[in-house]
Amino acid sequence: MNKGLLVVVSAPSGCGKDTVVSKILDIMKEDAFLSVSMTTRQMRPGETDGVNYHFISAEEFNRNILEGEMLEYAQYGDNFYGTPISPVKKNLEEGKTVFLIIEVEGGGNVKKIFPEAKKIFIIPPSLEVLESRLRGRATDSDEAIRARLRIAETELQRAYEYDYIVENDVLDNAVSDVMSIIRAEQLRINNMQNKLREVINNA
Amino acid sequence: MNKGLLVVVSAPSGCGKDTVVSKILDIMKEDAFLSVSMTTRQMRPGETDGVNYHFISAEEFNRNILEGEMLEYAQYGDNFYGTPISPVKKNLEEGKTVFLIIEVEGGGNVKKIFPEAKKIFIIPPSLEVLESRLRGRATDSDEAIRARLRIAETELQRAYEYDYIVENDVLDNAVSDVMSIIRAEQLRINNMQNKLREVINNA
């Protein structure tokens, strides 16, 4: 069996990365696995341990770092967020497509440990559209929205470090584009060697 | 506008490369262009000049080679077959996906002139299936079929030089796989720089 494909998905806030990946998980079902991050922050009402995050103590988080179990991690405010390596490795070994939804900052480290990972950056059709989407959420103050937009502008500059760019204008098109990327990667010669050998050797 | 994508498609005889490409041309319509080869062989009943081949004289063929107008060419028996460069360049400039259906032998040269070309090798599910397809055509003698199968075995070894492998088991799946490859290539960062700049600069 072929090893699975590791897919890193990043995007500025409000570009719909969680929705796109969740739609793809619905399509791929048991062929896909979404990595669940570890965090030291408090669980919020409605969240489930092991689903939204693995909620762990700062001590446990540190131990994971020291044991080389963190693929990448970052600090936001007083809280730490990180991606444990073991479930990623296990699911790749089982041939699954493993998704990591990672902040633009953290995405750079993944290729040091998994050089074969493919990185997808989701962009909005324009910053105007992104702004109106953020305002549509109506959860943030005007000031918070302007801060998010400034961060988005900075993060978009990092898109050049990614392998693929997917525009999320119409959600279904963005989902279909990511599915095309995954299928194309599966068809690359390095992932098709087993199949090729099978055809040649059964001669 | 982005330059178009150049796609080389090769396969052993009987693997359905012409059918797959023809289905894709139907889907992509004016976004795609199939390169028509030049040949020095006689036109056969039912063939149309400029559709099946550009039928030209040996002198004209030689002149094209000398003028650097042949992307690749090969001799089969007494006849020459080759791919003219100009229509490929013109259609790439217009942003079209340009398909070259090329013998396994000739595929290697294309990347010297177009390093960004992507090469797809179509394989049969197995050599048994290929054999039964060749027999199903009922156009060849038993000896000719065995010769084709031996050539197919040799050609399959060259599949390792290609970027992508597509298995043609169910035709629609093979067509969908090639479409995924084309879409994924369009989404690569080097082909998305214009779009990315547009979003960043309209800030």
C-alpha cells in the first residue's frame, strides 16, 4: 500500500479553510484524517476534548515538545497550540490523506519533518470580499476586523511559500480544486510506482 | 493572462490515449488545443489534411527540421512524423492547455524546449486487459498483437520518466484523473502569481 498524502492547509482568518476541509472530510470519509491540535487553553462551552482540540496542561505540552512529539507549535497570548506527530504518522502509514489546518506562521516547519507534504494556501477573491465576510460574521468589533485585515495582508505575502493557491470564491469550486490537487498528487509517478510495478511484473 | 499548460500524453498502443484526450477536448472546448502532427506518409481514405495530420512532403519536413520548427520527430518505416512548434507556442501564449499525443520515444525531447511541460503516461489495468483490448479490435493478426504487447512491455519501463501515471480502466475515471492533473497544475503557485498579486495589490 502507498503511504498517504500529507496536506497542510493555511489561510488568513475568514477565508473558509475549516469549511473547505470539513467538506472534503465528508467526501473522502475514511480515506482522510484531520489532525487535531493540542492546546493548553481552557475548554470553552460546546467544545469536546479530542474533537476541537486535545486539551492538555502546560506541563504535558512541554513534555511533548521535549520528546520531539510536536510537529509544530505556536504561542498565542498565554496559550500554546501544537500538532502532535504520532497520529499524523499513523494515519499516513495507513494510506490516508492527512490534513493539517495550520496558522500561516506554523506551516513552514512541517516540511522539515515531512518534506513530501503539500501545502495549500486558501485566498479570498479580494480583500474587499474578505472584509465583507468578516463583517458578516458580526462577532468582531470594527477595530478587530481592521486588525484581522492587516494580518491577512501580511499573511498573503507568505502564500508564495506554498505549493498551491486555491481561491475560495464559490465554496464548491474551492472544494473541487482541493480534491483535484489531492488526486493529482496521488497520480504523481512517485506515488504510482507500486501500481506501475504491478502492471510490469505481471507480464 | 497566464501562459497555458503544455501536456504530453503517451501510452502503449491500445491504452486509449486518443480517446481520453478527445474526451478532454470535448470538456475543455476552446480552453484546449490538440497539436496536429506533420507526416510524410500518404493520406489514407477518410483522413483530412490538418485534422488527422498535416500531410507534407519529405522536402518540407526536412526544411522544418532545419529551421528548428520540429519540437520532436521520429521515423517509422519510410515515413517521418513530427510536432511543429509554432502552433504549440501560439496556443500556450493564448493561455490554452495544449495537448501533445506523442510516442513514448519522442516524449523525452519536449522538456528540452518546454521545461515546464507536464508528461502523463497512460497505463492499462494489466497486460492481460491490454491484450484482450487489442484482440477485441480484431484488426491485427495474432503475431501483430504479440508484437504490440512486447513493445508495450518495453514502453511501460519508460513510464518512470513521466510526471504522472493515469490508469485507464474505466474511461470516465481516466478522463477525470487527467482533468484533476490539469486543474492542480493550474493551481500551482507559479501559475497563480498573477491572481495572488491581484489580491495583494488591491489592498
